[in-house]
Amino acid sequence: MAGLSSNSTSAVSWGAVFAGAAAAAALSFLLMVLGFGFGLLSVSPWSGEGVDAQTIGFGSIVWLIIIQLAAAGLGGYLAGRLRTKWPDVHTDEVYFRDTAHGLVTWSVSTLVAVVFFSGSAAAIMMGGAKAVSGAADQGMSAAEQVLDEQDFYARRLLRTENWDESADAGRIDEVSAILVRTLRDGEMSDSDREYLVDMVEARSDLSRNNAADRVDTVISDAEAYYQQALEMVDDARRAAAWTAIWMFVALLAGAFFAALMATFGGRQRDSVLGAQV
């Protein structure tokens, strides 16, 4: 009869698993909303006000870990506390099943959050990765925008008193193409530089030395702006990588804590029922 009893009782209490997963998802969503509110309070549209981006990033990582531990712990504990009692099952097997219940509960809640991320707790959990990915895209767009707006630097180079800009549209395009090629190659060829110096000298009252200084200044400004945009891309890339790594750590910690709390909850359930008997 003992063997029949243990075999006829399911090893997985799906009702307890789904109840724990629902509680974990709900608590995760509540804490995410709370964290979002704290985030809005910490930033300010005014220059010099609010916390910096590095502080916000560190706080977001810590808060994500707290959310994972709290939600996964609650879900795992409920799954262990609500699961069916397994009569005539060895203690080691009971611990294993409780651990499995915690992991399955964490897996269900995580998968549900991922599937419904657009309107659930995962929206904010995935928001960190999306924000950093968006920062990387923004940085790349800024770098491309520098190349696309070289006509601004071309106008600075060709500007003179009483200048009819529309009449020099062809020259603006030509200078812009030279500047774009310079930024992509990393340096301007001597022939292109001499050509621009001749053009500036012929169009203005500047001496050749002053014309050369204007060309060098414009090129230097364009290169500095372009390098700044590339640094934004690189910073966003590193931030995206570390965000993904810390999200992995947070999820892994949540899985472990869910299994631990399920074991704790299952042990409490069995001890309470044993005391009543």
C-alpha cells in the first residue's frame, strides 16, 4: 500500500505552481511600477538637477535584483507551502520535489512575463535592455547624423560677407563630400586640404595663412564632433553588455531563491500537518 500511495500521488502540484507563479508575476509588476516611480522622481529636465545616468543605472540593477529575489521567493514559498503532501516518500525526494517546484514556478512566471512583456511586469524588466539598446541606436544615429550634416561645416568654411548661399549650393555639396570622406578615412589628404585652402582664399579677403587656419579649425571641429558621437556608441555598447550580464545574474539569483523558498515552504507545510496529526 505504501508503494501504491506514493506512486498514485502526482509528483508535481500544478495548482500550487500556477498559484506561486501568479503571485510572483503580480509582486514583480508592483515592484516594477514602484521602481519606475522612484526613477521618475530621481530625474529632472533642469540642467544640474537630479542624479546622473551612472547612479540611475546602478540603482536599476540593484532594484532588479531585489525584485527578482522578492517575487521569486514569494512564488517559490507559495508553491512549496500549497503543494500536495507526498505520503511515504523519502525526505531527500521531498526536498528534491520542493526544489523542482520552486524552479518550475520561477520558470512559469518568467515565461509568462516574457510572452506578455508589452503589458506586464516584464515590460519594465526588459525596459532596461531596451533603453540601453535604444541608447546604442541613438549613438549610432548621432554618428551618422554628423556625416549627414557636413553641409553645416561646409557653410562655416565658405561663409563670407554678403554671401548668396543659394548660388554656392554646388560648392557646399562638394565641400561636404570632402569632409565626409575625411571623417570616414580619419584624415584629410594634402591635395584636398590645399584645394579647400585655395577655395577659401579665393572667395574671401583672408590671407593664405588665415584661410589655412579656417580650414584646419573647421576640420578639427568636425572630427571632434564625430569622435564624440563614436564614443557615445561605444559607451552604449558597453552599457548594453553589462546590463545583459546583470540581468542574467538577477534572473539566476531569482531561480535559486525560488527553489530555496519552495523547500522552506514545503518543510513548513509538512511540519504543520505532522503536528496536527
